[in-house]
Amino acid sequence: MTFHYRFGPADLMRCRFAISPRWETQEAVRVLRLPHRQTYHLPWLTGVRAAAAGLDLRPLWLLMPHRGHNPDLIGPPPIGPSVTFEEEMERVRAADPEEAREDLRRSLACTPGATESEIGRRMLADPARAVRELADLTEAAWRALVAPHWPRLRGLLEADVLFRSRRLATGGLESLFDGLHPDLAWCPDGDTLTIARRGHHDRALGGQGLLLMPSAFVWPEVVGGYDPPWQPTLVYPARGIGALWTAAPGPAPAALAGLLGRVRAEVLCALREPAATTDLARRLRLAPSTVSAHLKALRAAGLLVAARQGRVVLYERTPLGIALATGDSP
């Protein structure tokens, strides 16, 4: 059984990327109860255990069936490439109560006993209140589980978008989808993206294009979601998740430190993946102004390039920078 996204001529030109802090919050909540998703997040789980214990997440978990419908109205796709959590939650709170009731009913029906549970009955009896309470709970989960770590998470997601955007620009959709996830296949005829699934779904994009969202917490899965009229969306695991919660990089090699200076060498070595100034400053425990000065010097020397992604500038090593940092020939 498969899930098909069918592209028309207009869709080929309307694929775009976005980052969603609300989505990461939703999936962080999901990770708490799914052991198979926790492999790369054990340090995070240890750090948030006490905060998570103080939240009653049962209403959100009840709307996360193992298979089936997740409510679109309380988790709409982002409308821009780098929206804030607050902007996303404004849309959630604006959900129409009657539409929300049907959305909640569909989701609850996918989990045996959920509709008849006390929480399920309360949601369906007063959907306007349910939307408010679910939004409040999502905001509490954001503050407790994700917001303290958002600079690190955002850096990972922005680096992935930069990498994928370049693949799309240089090789088109075939290059973009190649290696994105094992469950994805871009058909040779060049108009259908297939996702291996137990169920069957066939959707023509109809000129809306496809929204692509990297996620730290969705690993190891890839998710195709949102029914019409919502923007068709594909959520996939971001690159570099294995190093997401690792400690700060170790000291730079002595020879490189002697050539560039210790701190400048550590900045260069820390850029294993593209990163923003603030992310590097946090990882290296340095002032952002200090890191910024070193980044400018390394860029002027031809060791780094910079590219704007949304609201931030990401730096990555040039072939010469990679050679110096790793000892490999460019």
C-alpha cells in the first residue's frame, strides 16, 4: 500500500521549505510516549523529565493515534518559512468550533475507547473550550520541553533547509528526494512522489505545491499529512540528529590552533554542519560578538561561506575550510 503525491506542472515550481516550532512541540510530546523515537533524544529526555512530569499531556496524546487522523485545525501547517510559535498558536486558537468538533471526532475515532473516554466526551461536548485547553496545553509543553532548547533545534533545522535547498536548486526534485528518507521514491516519470505506507492515499497537489518540513523529533519516520484544503506537507527527519544533543566540541588540533589561533580554530572545527552565530556561541560557550568576529575573519580568508536562511545567516566551511579542519585534501 502506498501514499501518492501527484505533481502537476505548477507544483514543480511551488515546493518550499518551512520550520515549525509548533510542530516540534507536538512531536516532542509524542516522543515522550514512543520508545522507538527516543534513540537520539536520551540526553533531552533526561533533562526534561521533571518538567514533563508536571504536565498532564493525556488530552494531546489522545489525539495522536498510532495510525489515523491527527487533527489539522489544532496543528495546521505553517504559513511562512520561519514563523514564530506565537504566530502559529494564534491560528490554532482561531479554529472554528464546529469544524474543530468534526476534526476531533475523526481523530478520537482512530483510537479504541477514546471517543467514550471522559476526556474525549468533554472535548466533543464543548469544542470551543477544547481548542482553548489544547492550545494552553501545547503552549505549556512548548515552554517546558522545547523553548529552552529551541536555538539548538532551530540551528539543526535551518542547516537542513540550507542543504536541501541547494540540492533542489542544483538537481531538481529527483536530487532533493534522493536520500531524503528510505520510505520515499520519486517516480521516473517525474510527477509522483510515493511514500511507503500501510494504507492508501492518492492526492493531486493541484497547483499548491508541496511544503517540506525538517523535524528533529519525527525520526525515524516520514509523515505526509493534511487533507484538503490544507497545504500538502511532507515532514522528514532533519540531517545531523545523531549529534543534536552532543556536548560542546573538543579542543581544536594543536597545529590548526597554532595557525589560526585557538578560538578561531575551534569555531572552524565546530562547523561540521552549517550553523548560525548564536548557535555556535552557545555550543562553544562564547559571547556571540566574539564568535561573529571570528566568523568574519574566517570568511574573509576563504574558509567559510555564508547564506541567509529565513531570519538568520548560516555559515558553513568551504572545501579549503573542510581540509584545514579535518586534515583531508580539498
